[in-house]
Amino acid sequence: MPAHPDDERPPLGFLLVRVGEAVDREFVAALTGLGLKPRHLRLLVLVDRAGRLSQRALAGQLGVDPGNLVAVLDDLEGQGLLARERSEHDRRQRLVGLTPAGRRLLARALEATAAIDERVLAALPAPERREYEAMTRAVYEAL
């Protein structure tokens, strides 16, 4: 008999943190190899899905202060991954869109993160993977 009931079954929170740390290490390493950070990928995905967004709308969707977003946008624009243009309807607004280079790098980053997902979930049979992903999304959305 174990000395403590949790010796053979660690608390769920502990396991989730350990899994998160392991995935984060791989995720950051893969993105670093592409010259990106996780916040860059999130921004590129949002812009790609929306087409073009105003800087203010983008900041709102990311949940960051518009002033703090400028440095990230400057960095990505400097790398030629996105472009900012004045809106034709409101000259005060700047619209953010991906460049062809930004689309190519985003595709590479998404391939790299999909490979990580595959490695992480390799221990589960396909039906359990789908169930695990669905449950993980449900917990995430509930938080």
C-alpha cells in the first residue's frame, strides 16, 4: 500500500501542468527555429483568419493594450510578414494583413505545431485522440 493515496495517482492539476510544460518546450523550440514567438503565431493566425483587421480590433481579439501591440506589429512588419495600410473608409485606422511571406511562414509554423500535436497524442488511438481534443477544448472554453 502506498504511503500516501496520491503517490500512485498524482493530482490532475499536477499532470496537466507537466504536460503543458512539455508541450510548451517543444512549441517554443519549433517556433524559435522559424524566428517566431508564440504571441507572433497567435497574431498571424488571427490576421489570416480575418483577412485584414484594424490594429484596435486585433488588440481587442488578442486581449492586449493597443499600445503594447505596436512593437509586435513593428517586428513582424520589419520581417516582411505583415503589412499595415490606411483604411479607405477611415484614414485614422490602419489595417493589418499578411504578406505572401507571412502566409508561407504561417503555413510552416502550423505544420510544425501539428507535428508536435501528433507526437504528444501518439500514445492514444485515433478515436481517443479526438475525444481527448474535444474534452480539452471544452475545459479550455469553460475557463
